[in-house]
Amino acid sequence: MPIHETVQHISLRFPALVLLQVLCLYSPKAIFGNPRADDNTLSSLITKDVRLWNSRPPELSPTDVLFRRLNTTEFSLSFLDVECGQVGSNLSVVADPTASSGEYVQAPVGAVYPDAPTDNNLNNYIRLTQAKIGARVPFFRVRLVETTEGGIWVRTKGGPWVLFPLTSTTDDWTWVSFVGTGLYLSDQGPEPGYSIDIAFASEDVQLDKLYAEDSYADEWVQKGELPRPLDFPIMGTNCPDFVNQRPVAILPPGEEVYVYDFEFIRGSGYDPDGEVVFFSLSPSGVGEEDDGEPYGDILWEYFGDVGVSLTAYDYFGASHTAFATWRTIERMEGSDRTTYRLEGEYAAVGSYWSVETEIGRSRDSLAVGGSQRSLNSPPADVPANQLRFVVPDVSAEDAGQYYLAGSFRSTVEEGNCIWTRINGGEWHNWNIITLERSFYPGPDFHLEAGTNTIEFAYCSPNLGVDQFILSPDTGAPNILDPEQYKKSGAIINLLPQGGFPEEPEPFRDEFWFEAECADIGDSWDVRNEPTASGGSYAVYPGETNYATPPWHVRANYIRFTIDSVEGGAYYLQARIKAPSGSEDSFWIRSNDGPWYAWKSGITQGDTFSWNAFSGDPIRLSQGRGTIDFAYREGGTQLDKIYLSQTANSVAGTGADAQNCQEGAYDAVSFWIEAECGDYGDLWKLSEAADASAGEYLVYPSGPAATGSDAPDSQSSTIRFKVPVNSKSAELPLYLFARVDAATPNNDSYWVRFNGGEWFAWNSILDGDAGFQWNRFPKVLTGSTNGNNIVEFAYRERGTKLDRIYVSSVDDLPLEKAPVDPACPVVPSTYTTDAACDDFYSGWVTLRDEGRTGRSYRVYRGDRKLEMPTTNIKEQELFYRFDLQETGEYALYLLMNAPGTNSNSVWVQVDNGDWIKMWKERDGSNLYTNGFQWREVSDDGAEVRFSLEAGIHTIAIANREPLTGIMQLHLTTAEEPPTGLFNTRPGCPNVIYTTTDQQALRPAAITSVQELKLGLYPNPVRNELWLELSGGQTGYVQVEVYGPDGRTVRTFTLRKEWDRIRTDLDVSSLSRGVYRIRVVEGGRHINRSFVKL
């Protein structure tokens, strides 16, 4: 980047107290900043510190500036529950749910002092020792019983007693302030340390809490810049189970912008259990704060990368810092030197990279990297890891400094990077801030006269490279579009560079494999366990199979595929947990050979341990081999295996597995016999020798349904539940059916997926060939985590359905595909986000900034420990579940219960009895470490709900505030849920009727005409038409969600008539399944579309 001599003005707009911490990593100095450092030192920071900020931001330690304001001294918070102090034995601690922590202190007649105490009887006093005293002004939370006046005696550090008179005009709790009265807590007294003693002047005083404030703090309160914590349900800091949740600072991601002027998006923050006291500025002096202008101005002298941090602090000193990096680019144009365009797919592409087609990209394709990462240093300097371009015949006139920019694609918005170098020089890290257009931040690129070689190597995973531009200008307004900004000079598009020579994969003689990452049969389960390598293991949950191996079908075994193996004899070791003597064996085979019963030598116990295979060494041929584990005794848990040509024993969890790839999709492969579906009364179960399990379903007689409408009734359909896990959710799926269609008059069905539109499948093969596999012509899109429903309805009589197969691979099954001996038992599961509820009064929506990054609901009012007697809508969350199956259901909540007084809710199903959920199943107090799944239990006792198919209601009411609820999960499964269910956007499992919607929302809907949303064409490449009809006139909000559930676009439309039609440019979106949500008044509607 050049050094620009004129000062540019950048306006940073934040609220008056949102101050910025700014570190100039490329610019030599800020006008108000630190002295200029050496240019070389600053350049070396660009590619390291900025990227680390994006991925691993540094946290401020607890000793950093706490409770410090500009131009003031430090102060700290004294917020004390009196019952958590040393309460004298003659005083009464009374339980009361309206007290701030559930208890208060009161003195009986014999322990009150109308006059100053003289007896020094500690049995009549409250002593608080955790308070920091120093001319502090007290606030007391009290309740006066049948009087309007009372008083308490207070002394500090054993000094003289001072009477604090109390007055109240209410019979409820109130805060009595002594600001401006001249009464305060002294820091003088004969006793060492800090102590406050409190005695009662009358028995009519009930004392709950003490808040002691610095004498100068009232000035900040009057300015409106320091909220007092009096209205928040904060536990006293002197209580042993005090828990404080840290605040959250919110700073939108940075951008790469041309300068002259630009404006930051507003920063913000919140505190889940209190209030953000202030936002920090460091180093001091960078920026200004002006009461008349609620934003800070920062002047920059040079261009480059700017690291910005926003830190929020709460009352107790907890803090959180948000980081963003901005890159400012000088506007330059007008050079007549040559500009070069380098297409990603035209590079010499190493084997780590692949070329993909994506409509809408430059030349409709791009180069895409694999799943590995090399953030801190370049990967191995071999052609396989690189993209290489050769720029030939650079003239002497064109040689010199160039600016490099690129266009990229990634699955994440932040933390993307790539390594680059020119002419075999040093590798430099390119931190990509804005994917659509990113500038290489330096050092400068210089093209030499003649031939130049430019190379790129992977840094962050799954990065797609669309194109690069080498330009002598920075090319405002868009360097990637040189045809628009070049006044003269050539634009050269480099031709395809050819490939690197193929490098043979080296053969290996040592392999580590995780069981959960192998090809796991459908009869096996993958379960989470912290002590397992990788956190999971595989287990067969069924019965034993001692005498012979189980049926030779894929459902019954786990397959490990071994590639690039050096031929020879291999010793097998497996990490196994064998809980008992009846759960300690497997069947083993290699390369589809004979099965061997591994029934001895496996250590029994409640921990995972390594075990050497009791059979002979396994012989593997060079190239590829397979090892299969089948169940022999249900309950034997397989964690990991190790293969090597030596018999050396291993310990711990071993080395990293070679068969697990982070973020990889799980393949979907689901078989089910027709007779295992839920079929209606109009279908007949018949026998046939050539049916896969000897049986099939047929609609034998009755009227055909070859018109425009499917026979949509339970008696006319077959329903199949297809389970899909979270790693496979939203993958496109392919449906295959094994059908016998004897003539053209009995060769069709109606089919639909997840309650969508019925599709007439009338392209089934007919003839006298018997049962044949057919591919459903449409791709199934919009699959979700959990059960997905495939439905068949009759269309013509006599069409025979044998079985179906659902797969994420478009590959017609073999005619003699394996047959499972029994119908799979697929539990019924329904999940929704807590944020899908419609009440927005007492419950607020927050965002978890920890592991999930998802929204959740939390109540921020008073506690309600007593059982609800009436429905108080302001304190309830309310959901409707449309169940498709009758069964015994368990209810689970994904919740955050951080501590006492924030770890319980009331739960009600179908207007039944309220359930007090506040204990674990073993009777202990309910606590979680962040958001974790907990089964709904009543006072610790197991609860099951017998629910029929149809609509059911679930209400969650406040019991203790700050208990966070993220998801609800209703299931007939025995195993508890794990992980996060991908239910957003659209809240698909929450069903509201029109009248219920009006009753549940605070604002009435004036029109109940049904909303209809049409999207076409669908699938779409470039332009999508949106048509909304029905509902009301006025403004509507449109939200577009991407395949990962994140919002990719929002905008507002004015609807002046009953119908509105608009077009959306979706050409820049990557391929996948998107969802549009339209919100009108109190109602909303959702539709999905497929971007090709």
C-alpha cells in the first residue's frame, strides 16, 4: 500500500458510551495514537496479528480496567444480600419468594434497639465482611410492616452506631436511598479490615439487600450514563453461590473499503443478567467523545488494516470483547499499464484443489480447496497444495508495482485466508476480510520484465477461488471490473495454465480409524462419551448373536476402508469398553473373507482400553483393503482401531484418526420395506416370491386418482419416516422404489416429501419383468435433522410397491440389494427453537455467543416460585406441536441453568398440571455448563406424556429468571438428544391456527385472509420472482436464510394492494437450499427455493 500524504476523515458512529479500541496494524500512526513504528515491523504484523484476531481474539484479564471511566478513579460494586452475611442467632431469616434471593432478615421484639446499641451482642446484629468501605452511600431494600416509618442502626469497622431512618409509602419492597442526605458508610473505625454491622431499631423492618455506591457515582447517574443495578434480579456478591454472567459486546464484521469517507455500522452490547455499565476505549486518546455528537471521530493518516475492538463491562467487572478488522484502500485509477485477470479454474491446480461449476461466478466456475487448514505457517511447499499462474512477456514499460485483489467463496464469513508469493520468494498470508472483493494487504507485488510466476497455497479450509486481478491501480469503484475503470491500457486474461504432474499417493503401513467416522450400518448407534477418542463411539444396542455371524447385510456391521496400504501382515488393536462378560465380543473379517469370533482377550470394565486382536495378523494386499466389525454381543462399545505391521501396544487415545474430516457430510442411505411403513386401510398387504421380503403393498380396487388432486387422507397413503442427522440436514436426497407395474394402466403413484406438494409419478417402468428399481424424477430438497416424511398415495389400481431406498447419492440400487430381516424402528421426534414462540413481553430473545451462536429466550423479571394458577401470557412461552404418531413421549429442553436462582421453569402440556422442573433425575439441583439438554422431570421424577396424533400445546412459564431456553425436543426415543437441531429458519414444527395467532399476539390482525407466497422459477439460477397475496396492506419484511440458517438478505416492501410481485437477483448466491420468510403484521409465511 502506498503512503498517502493527505489526512483522510473516517467517521465512526457509535452511541456516546460505545468507545473503540483501535490498533493500526498497517498505518504507521493514528493522529491521536502511538508513535510511529518501523515500516518493516508493521508489515510483518499484517499477516499474523490481524488473522489471529479474527479467529482467536485475546481476552482481557480480570485485572484489566474494571469499573473505570474516563477522567474518574476506579470504583467497584458492593451489592450484598443480608441473609448471606453473619446473621445473629436472635434474628429471623424468613423465606419469601418476593425477596431478591428468596429470603430476608427481621428482628423479633427482644432484639431491637430503639436507642443506639450498647451491649455489643453479636447475636442481635448482622455483620457483613465482604463490603469495601470508603465514603459510600447506602441503598437499603426494605419492607415496612403496617407502618410508614422505621429505622436501622449501622456501624462500620466497629465504630460508632449511626441511625438510618427508613420511610415507605407502600407495603411492598422498596429501595430507600440516602443520596444527598449526608448519611454515608464511613471508612473509619478501630477494627482492621472491612465490616458493616446492622441492628434493627424496630421489629417492623424487613431487610433484604444493601447496595453501597461511590459518593461521586450519582453524577454519572444524573447524566444518564450509569444505570443503578436496583431493578435487576442480581444475587448478592457475598453469597456463596453467586454467579455472574458476562456481558456481550457486538461489533459487526469489518469490511474492505475505498477511502475517502466511510462509516462503521453501529456497535452494541447487552448483559444477560444485568446492564452493560460502559464500553471501554484503549489506548486512551484515540477518538473523541462529545456530548452533543454521539459518535467518535478517528482520523487516519495512512491506509491499511485497522483492528477494532469493542469491550463491554458489567457491574461486577466481567467483560467481553468483540473484534473486527477493517481494510482501507486508496482510490487510484487512470494507469495505462497492462492489467491481468487470473481465473481460479485456469490455474495449474494441485491435487488438494478441485474445479467446480457454479453459475454466476466468473466463467461459471472456480477452484475449491479441501478441508485442511494451515493458519500459522504455509503448508508443505509441494505442487499438490498450490495454485500456480505464469504471467508471460511482461514488458519493461509494464514492470513495477502491482495491486492484487481476488474474489472468493467460503462456508464462513470470517477467518478466511490464503498464502501467496511471487517468483519463488517468501510466502505471505492474505487475510480475507470481504469474500466478494478482497485486497492483498502487502507487502507490495512487483512484476519483473519477462516471465513471472505467482503461486497460492491453502490457509483456511474449504476456500473457493473465483478470480484474481493484478492491476497497476486500486481500481475504484471495483478493482475486479477493470473494463469499468481503465481509461487506457490492455486487459489480458491468462489462458488455462495446465496441470501439475500427477503425484502417486505414497503407500502407508500404519492406520488410525475412529469407529464413528467409519461406514456404520443402520443397526448400530453412535453415542457421545467424553472419554472416547473424538468424543464418540459406536455400539450395537440389540441382542446377542453368539453361534453365527449376523445376517450379511450392511445394517449389521461397521466397515473400515483402508486406502494406499502397503501390502503385508498387520496387527489389529481396538479401543473397546466391555461393561460385562456378556458385552465383550465382536465378529471380525477382512476383505469380505470369513468371519472370526473375537471372544477372548477383551478387557472388561467401565473404561475404554486397548485390546490386541486374538486372531492371527490380518493380511492386506497393496492398494485398498477393508475390515468389518459385526455385533456378537450387544452393548460392546467400539471407539477406535489401530493397524500396523508391528505388535507394539498403544495407550491413551492414540494418534489422530485418518478417516474423520471436520465438517464433512454423513451420507444418507436408508432402506425400508413397504410393509414397514404406516399404511392406510385402502392398501392391502400381499405375498409374492419375488418381493424382497416376500411381501408388498398394493391398492387393489376402487376408483383411480389420475386427476389433478391426490387422495390426501390417512387411509389412502403410506408414510415412511426417513431419519437424517444434523450433518446431513438439507442435503439433496434421491428416492428409489422397487415396483411391479404390469401395464400402463397401473404404473403410477402420488408422492410428496415433508408435507410438500404432491407429485404425480407416472414414469414408472411397466411390463412383465416383475419388481424393478425406479428413480423418482424429482430431487428431494429441504431435509431436516430428525425424521423426514416420504408419502405415497395411490393413483392407479394394481401398482405393487415392494420397498423404497432414500440416498444422498444418485445411484440406482442393485436389483439384489441386501434385505434387512426386520422393519426398522424409527422414533418419532419433533424439535423447535424456543425463539419460535410469539410472546415478546417478559421473555426476551438473546444470542448465545459461546459454542452454539444461536438465539434463545430468557425471562428478566421477578421470580414466581409458586405454581401458576392462571395463565399470565407475559410470563409464558407457548408452542403447538402437530404430532403425526400416537405414542409415549419424553420432553427435553436445551437450556442454560447457570446457578441457584436461575435454574428452573414451570412446564405444562395440553393444559394439564404444571410441572416444576428444577431438579436432575437423581434429585440434585439442576445445573448446566452452558446450553445442555435436560429431560423435563417433575421435582426430579420421570415424566412421560401419552399423546395421540394431532395438535398438542406446550407452555413454559417463568419460575426463576435468567434460565435460558434454546430448543424443545419431543420424542418417543429412549436415548436423549445430543447436539443442536437445525430447525431454523421457519419454525417448521410450530403450528398455529389463525384465531390462535390473533389471541397470542399483542396486536390484533384486522384481516384473517390467508397469506400465500409464490416463488418461481424454482429451482432458479439468476432471477427469482416473489409473489405475496392475501393478508393486509402496509409494510412487509422479507428475510432470506442460507443453507446454514444464517440471514443472507433482509429488505422491506410496501404492499399497497392485496397482491405484490417483485423480482430478486439471486445470481450471486452459492448453490443450495434457501428459505424466504415474509413477516406481515403478526403473521409470517415461509417457502424454500433451490439455487442452482
